[in-house]
Amino acid sequence: MNGTGNRVVTAFAIVAGLVALGTWGGMSIPASPPPDAPPSNKNGLDIDLATMNRTMVYSQVFEMLSNPSRYRGKTVRMAGTYATFKGSEGGPRYHACLISDAMACCAQGIEFAPTNAVVYPRDFPAVGAPIVVQGVFDTYLERGERFVRVRDAMLSVR
């Protein structure tokens, strides 16, 4: 391997080591607050994906989907595009907020379950419409598999 390749591998190893130790530049990476902790900001939100840049949103959503137990019970707001699909014969209708990354090449979706006061299709926007969803992040079991969703969701069109 040439000198440049060795430096890249060494730099990667150092960064990976710092991340594994939970430090970066001498700063500790704080642990997530417990699920019953009060919201972290004054507007009642624990995680406001709607105000983050696309790179941060993509990273945060990836973390939430990878470690859902850390976020269960947190109040979340997200902005994206509306998607819906019908489950298998006689199954429920699912709703999702699709969130694109900075390059708009990769989208991650988070299912949301609206409050009981809304009726599909009357109270929903067209598929692909820009939306904002706010509710409580949660997990649920269906057919023996665990899924994530934002429950008790309030939906608005941007």
C-alpha cells in the first residue's frame, strides 16, 4: 500500500477508535436521556427532524430505526412526503412520511398512525404531498415482527 493509502487507513482507524470510545476531540458523546425524561426543548418535542438539515435527518432516522428502544416514548416531528399502502387482503392501511437524504437518492420512511379522529381518504393529502407529522415514537408487533411508527400522529400539509 502506498503512503497515502496507509494514512487513510490509519486515520479511519483513529476515528473508529474515538467513536467506539465515545469521544471526539476530547468531548464525551452524551447518552440518550431515559424514556420518561421531560422533553428536551420548550416546544414539547424531544426530536425535531423538521428543523434539521437533510444529512442530519438521514443520520438521525437511521439511528432511530436501528435502535428504536432508545427513542420509544419520545415526541417526534418530521417533514417529508406522504405515502400510503394497503396491507394484505383485509389488512390495515399504513401511512408513512418519506424522508430523503441530502442527495435525494435514498429515502427512509417512518410509518405513522394518525389519531382516531381522521378518516382515509377524506382527511389525507395526495400521495407525494409535502407533510409534517408529529406524534410519539413507538414500536409494535405484527405477525411476529417488530415495527416502528409515530403514534397519535397529527398530520399537516406543508
